[in-house]
Amino acid sequence: MELEDIYRPPQADLEIQVPAPSKPLAPFFQTSPLKVTLLSIATFGLYQLYWFHKHWYRRKAHGEDVVPLARTIFAVWFAHSLFQSVNRQVEHSAQPGPSFSGLAGEPLNAGLLAVGFFACNMLWRLPDPVSFLGVFSFVPLVIAQKRINQLHAELGYDTSDGSSFTLGTITALVVGGIWWVLVVIGSLTPQA
């Protein structure tokens, strides 16, 4: 049994381990437009709240003075602000140079997208055949996500991030698909 010398000064490893520099967080949430479309439909629009929250969280991380949860809860009122934020980031990042192809240089029509999102979210209050059109509230988000993905590609971020279908995504699609089947059966069943 070896006894430790209690009067010996402590020994330390003097080699400093420097972590590899990590790439900064992308300015917006990265996902595929297909994923936005499928999850928005399957979850009856609940995924849209997640989508907004992830985007507002990224904007807060990039220095914008926002409260992501509040902007998510009131997404129909803050959609225009998010689309404008995309436009500001596009303008800020559109530095002409040898690697800039100009794809991300075109701004979103923030007003039209926000009005479309608002209108689609209000259609559910109308009578049945027309209320179904509210399902298409994901279309403005898909347009914005395409522009965001183009911007991220121009900035050198991996555009495949967030586009894979994880276990949670597949579970949401399956549960949502079952729910949609039940909704269709319920709407086709004669009322007693």
C-alpha cells in the first residue's frame, strides 16, 4: 500500500485542452419545407407554433429584443415581424462577392405572407366547406422557410440540418394521420 505524501504540493495537468471552435448558431431555424408542410397538416397546425417558437428563439439568440413564448402564442400578430426579420437578415447578408449567387437577395413579401397566414388562420370560423381551407395556413410558412434555407445556404450553413425525419416527427405524422382518418370518417358519417 502506497501512502501519499500529504506535504507534497498538488500536481496539475498543465496541458490546456482547447475545444474546437463551433460554428455560430444559424440566424433562423433550419428545416425542410416538406417537413413544415407535412407536420402542419398532420398536427392540425400545432407544428406551426413550434416553428414560430424556434424562429423567435433564434432571433433572440442573435440579439433581437423579443420574448419567443409571447410571440409564439400570438403568432398571427407577429408573423409579419418575423417575415420582416428574414428580410433584414437577407439585406444584411447580401454582400456581393465571388461566392454570392444572389439567391437570398430577394426579399419576402412580408405583408402578403402575413395577411395570408392571418386569413387562413381565421377561416376555421366560417361554415364547414370553407373552414377546411384553414388547413393551408402553412403555405406562407413554407415560402418563408424556402427563403430562409436559401439564406442559410448562402451563409455556409448545412441546409440538411433539421430536414431528417426523427422518431418524434414520424410519431407526430402517424398520430396525426390516424386523427385525420377519424376526422374524415366522422365528417362522412350521417348525423343521427
